[in-house]
Amino acid sequence: MYAQPSIASRRQPASLAVVSESAFAVPGGVVDPLGVEGVRLSVRRNEEIFGEGEPAISVYRVLKGVVRTYRILADGRRQIAEFFLAGDVFGLEESRDYRISAEAVCDGEVLAIRKHQLTERGACDLSTAQKLWALTLHQLRRSEEHMLVLGRKNACERVGWFLIDMAERIPAEDRLDLPMSRQDIADYLGLTIETISRTMTSLQDDQLIALTSSRQVLLRDRPALLDLAA
């Protein structure tokens, strides 16, 4: 069962989904590549950015750090849906409320954009509409790929896929510094933390990787990992 951070650590300050309108009224905001001005916000490790069921009034772009989106299942387990790295957009909802929660994996910064401003911009600006369409298709493709990994691959294949995916997104050549914990990885891949540890050790024994620390991985045989990830 997922051990959630304390309410105090997750709620300081309160969920960023309820950023006051006055914050958006401050001059000197940051213009996002989508063409809409947003507010730069600092987030702390494990701080909640928005919660499942809260009004979906803002869309966010990661400026620095990593964000995870997740849902707590009925039996108490946590399923991480995605990790968002610097430059990624999250919190884009067509419904009134967020269907998932978002937290900072580590200290970082996000840009908060009012959803209604983005919608209005997309309705009158072709470039913004095309970017939103491309973003939606990209997130759909990643969700489909993640679903196939969880449904069809064994533990070794899942970990191999994850390492290659992170190496391509960070990006990294041979040394991969993972910003997330092994518990995060386990909850993303639908495995236990014990299985993640055993699988990492097995990959090291097979000389596909080398573990220099709990979060630093050397990719010793990238072609073999690519075969696992395929």
C-alpha cells in the first residue's frame, strides 16, 4: 500500500489548483509557448499541485523538476499515470474537474495557465489550436504505450522500457540520473518495489546496466535494453 506524504507536506501551500486570481493579475507574467501568459510557481518535493476532483481551472507546464500524476485505487494502491519533465504540459482536462492528482517529485517550478484563457486563445488562434492538438495526440500516444507495457510485458521488459524511455526524455547517453524513487517507478510500472529492486539487480548481473547508486544507472548495453523495450 502506498504510504502517502503527510497532509502538512502535501498542503504547504494549499493545492496550486486554487491559485488566487490576484496572482494572475500581477504584471510581468511568463508567456508560454502556447501563446498564453501564465504565473511561475515554486513547488516543493511531494507538494500537491492539484487533487483528483478539484476544479480543473489551470493547465501547467513544468519549468524545472519533475511532476507525477496518479490516482489512489480503491484498495489503497497508488497508480502513477505519467511523469512530466521540464517542458511538458499537464493538467489539460476537457471535463470540469481533474480526474487525477498531481504532485512534485522534487523541488521545482511550474507555469500555471488559466484554462479558460487557453481555450479562448485556441478558438481564435490557429497556431495555438494546432499546438493543443499535437499535445493531445502526444499524450494519448504515451498513455496507449504505457497501457500496453502494463498489460503485455513482464517485469524485466517493463524496467528495460522505462530506462530507455527516461534516457530518451531526459536525455542521457550512458549515465541516467533518475529523479524519482524506486517506489515511484514501481507504482508507474504496476510492480512492487521489491520486484523493481530484484529486476534492477538481475539486469546488472546480466551486464545490461550498472547501479552506482539507488538513483543512478549506467546503461552498459543499450541495444539489449532496446530489445527489452521493444
